[in-house]
Amino acid sequence: MKRHFERFLADESATMALARQVYAALPGDFSGWTVLLTGELGAGKSTFARALIQAAGHSGVVPSPTYTLVEPYELRSGKLYHVDLYRISDEEELRYLGWNELDDGFRMVEWPDRAPGLTADADLVLQLVVEGNGRNASIRGLSDRGAALVDSLVQGDFKD
Ligand SMILES: Nc1ncnc2c1ncn2[C@@H]1O[C@H](COP(=O)(O)OP(=O)(O)O)[C@@H](O)[C@H]1O
Ligand SMILES: [Mg+2]
């Protein structure tokens, strides 16, 4: 089983296509999954999150959670929480903000390194690295089910 998937994303539409592919590989009810999005400012984390939220059936705008910390959605696969921890300086702050209440949904977290304790039990981590005009994407499975999803992405690429 492959726990690691890599792809060069030449432009924004490639980032969005990867997000749709990850969504398609998730179970029909994605409650309780946690996906971490890492990479510097401008790497494409929010682009990926927006495309996944839209793939899950949301047709309106996808506001940035930079100031609200959490943007909640009710989607056909369950509740989804788009989280951006950029402005968090202390993990304790997050506990007070109701982090534990996010357990019932799918959590997609930008800047997870701001709260390493709270994001330790994640299923997947996507890392985006700027490379020329594009991005290098790498996805790792952290949990067993995350690793199985990554393996299915790798298998899917072989079939293309
Ligand atoms: N694969 C890609 N190649 C080039 N530009 C990209 C790619 N993916 C996203 N972008 C662009 O990068 C910019 C910043 O993206 P954003 O998602 O806001 O980054 P972040 O949330 O990581 O700060 C956007 O203008 C977006 O169109
Ligand atoms: Mg962002």
C-alpha cells in the first residue's frame, strides 16, 4: 500500500482537479475525517479547500476563514468545517472557541502547525510547494483509512 501521492499542479485548475479527485475518493459520509493543508501563503491551500467544498455540492461563495477561524457547511456528505488557524497563537484559544464541537464533521485545516496537539489525529496531510509557475502537491495518509485513500489515488493515476 502506498501512503504517499505526488503530483505537479501546473495551474489553478490542476489544484481544483486534485481536490475533486480527493473528494471522490472519500466515503459517502465523510464525517469525522480531518485533512490538513500545509504550505506557505499563496501556495493554494484555500483554492484546494474551495474546490473540495464545491465538489461536495456547495454552489455559493466560499469565504476565507482567516478572520472567522471556522466556516461551516452542510453538504451532502455531512457537515464540513473549513478552518484557518493562521491567526491562532495559542492552542488553548481554540479549545475555548469550541474546537471539540467540530468532531461531528469533516475538518479541513489550513495552518495546522499552529495547533499541533489538536490536529495530531488527522487522516491526511496535503503539502503544496511553489515550483516555478506551478505547485508540487504531496499527500500523505496518516491514519489507516487515510493511507487507503492515498493508495487509491496512486492506483487511479496508474490507470490514466
Ligand atoms: N497549481 C497552481 N499553480 C499556480 N497557481 C496556483 C495553483 N493553485 C493555486 N494557484 C493560485 O495561487 C494563489 C493563492 O492561492 P490560495 O489558495 O489563496 O493560497 P493559500 O490559501 O495557500 O494562501 C491563487 O491566485 C491561486 O489561483
Ligand atoms: Mg488560505
